[in-house]
Amino acid sequence: MQPDSDSNEAGYSSSPGSNRQDSSDDMKKVQRREKNRIAAQKSRQRQTQKADTLHVESENLERVNAALRREIRLLREEIKYLTYVLSSHQPACHLASQKIAITPPRPSSPRFQQ
């Protein structure tokens, strides 16, 4: 008899119910491992999908950010231009030397009267 042998050559036999139990336990282990393997595979797929989605969203936000930065630059250039136009117009403007008092209209509604 070999020391690592699974057979019972020495005349010891296991009961038939024990073999069925071992077989059932082995099947449960195989099924559990397969179920776990599938769950792990699905989890990895979800992680990959999430990473891909975040990457696409990041690229979109980078494009939006670049467009907004361009818009800010253009608006700042427009401010400079309009400030220049206003400053060059002020010396020639006859309204700039006059003080015009603008008073807001009084409400005519009774609920505004005290």
C-alpha cells in the first residue's frame, strides 16, 4: 500500500452514505467556486466599465473647461477693448461733464404707500 493512496487496500471500507456525502460536498464546492468565479468576473467588468465611463466624462469635462477658458480670454479682451473705447470717448462726451440725477420712479400701488 502506498502512503499517499486513496484506496483502502487494507480491508477498511467506508460506508456508501459517506461516499455520497463527499460527492455532494465536492459538487457544492465546485458550484460555489463557479458561482464565485462568475461574480468576480462581473465585478471586474463593472469596475472596468466604471473606469471607462469616468475616463470619458473626464475627457468631456476637459473639453468644456478648455472652451470656457477660451471664452474667458475672449471676454477679457472685449473688456479691454470696450474700456479703451470708453476712455477715448470720455474727453469728447458732453454728457460726462454734466451731472444727471436719475431718481427711481415712486410706486403708485397702495401697498407701497405708508
